[in-house]
Amino acid sequence: MFRELCGDDNLKHICIVMTHWEHVKQEDGKHHEVKLAKGSFGPIIKHGAKMLAHDGGLDSARFTVSQIIQMVPVKLKIQMELDNGQVLGDTSAGAVILEEMKDMQKKHKQEMEDLVKELEEVPMTDKNLRAELANKCQKLEAMMKLTERGQNRLLELAPQVQHGQEIRKGNQNALEEKPHKSYNLKPDKDRTLGDTAVMACILEENQNKHKQRMAELMKVMKEALTTAMACILEENYEQGMAELMKVMEGALTIHNELRDAEGNT
């Protein structure tokens, strides 16, 4: 999913920073790094992603930042797909998540059938075992609902792209019909210095709010992606999928808000 989110051409801009090196022996850390490079991170390493070791020190931090700061900003694959009019569920990353969710639902359904069958075969007198199996059924049912909510959420998010395009089109038409109504300002030839100052203050305030909003969304996405990768490495795929959904939602929100901001300027 991460590859489809970024696009193979952009993976050379990825840096995987491994932390807590100060808490392990050098040879142990190197062994773990090689294991990850050949395993979980292998596909993106082959496309140019870098693995960096951060030991918590200032020199290590400076080196890590120096590797990132020289990179040229790129447009993610999912951004280009959304720009081309694709809905979220039809993007490459969205399709991967939907397919994985379908597989997970099949797995959960089979596990539930097995648990119910096992529960039916347990004698009524064995209360402890029945309680244990019933508890497993409840936990599995909760995971099934979580997966279903995630799938529905992904499908619900899709119309927002088209909706955002309609809003921007409506805004553009309104501006063409009444270009000065938004800020109640006079035409350029009649505009005073005070009018211009008012408009500049309004625009600056909106830009600051927008930057703050983008920073908050990026923070949430970063935390969700970090948690997702940790869950996947621990083979906690259900929670990993839930965290990846947060990343997808954040990416779509940023995309829509950036497009709306462009339409309103």
C-alpha cells in the first residue's frame, strides 16, 4: 500500500530512520537492519529508499536531516490520481486496501464459523471453556465491525473528491459573476490603500490558518504511518490496516483542502 501511495518513481525520496541504536550493540543493530532491508523494507529499498541509523546524538540527527533536506519535493502517486479525477477507492493505494479488507473479511468469517461450531460442541456444564470461546467470539466480532467500518469509510470518502470539484466550480462561477463581492472591496481603479490592506490581512490570516491545518494533518498522518508500520512488523495486521486508513483519510483531506484553497484564491 505504501508503494502505491507514493509511487515507485518517488521511493528514492524515502528515508527509513531506525532509532534507539544507542540501546543495542552495533553488530545486533546491523543484523536487524540487514534483516529488515531484505524483508519488510526490501521492495522499497530496491527502488531507491534509504535506511539511516539514528543513535540519538546531534551528529546523527544532523546527518539524517542533511539527507532529507536536499531532496526535491515530489507529488505522490495518489495525488496525481486524484487530480486526474479518480475517486479514492479507485486509486492504486485504495484498491490495495479494499482488496486486503476483502481478504480479511473472508478470514474473519471463517474464524467466526469455526468458533461458533466449537462453542456448540462444548458441553453446557463446561462454563469456563464456553466463556473463553464466547469472549473470543466477541473480540473477533469487534474486529469484523472495525474492518467493515474501514471499508465503508473508504467508500464514503470517494464522493468528496467530486463534491470538492463541484464546490470549486461553483466558487469560480460566483467569482466570475461578482468578482468583488467576497471581500466587499471596490474595483482596482477605485480601491484605496486601506481596502488593499484589509484584503492583504484577510489573505494572510487565511494562509496562516491553512498552514496550521496542513501541519496538524501531516502530524496525524506521520503518527498513523509510524504506528501502522510497527503493527505490521509485529504481524498485528488488523490494527495496521486501521492506522493505514487514517493515512489514506489524511491524504485525501489534504488533497481536497489544497484544491479548495487553489479554487478560492
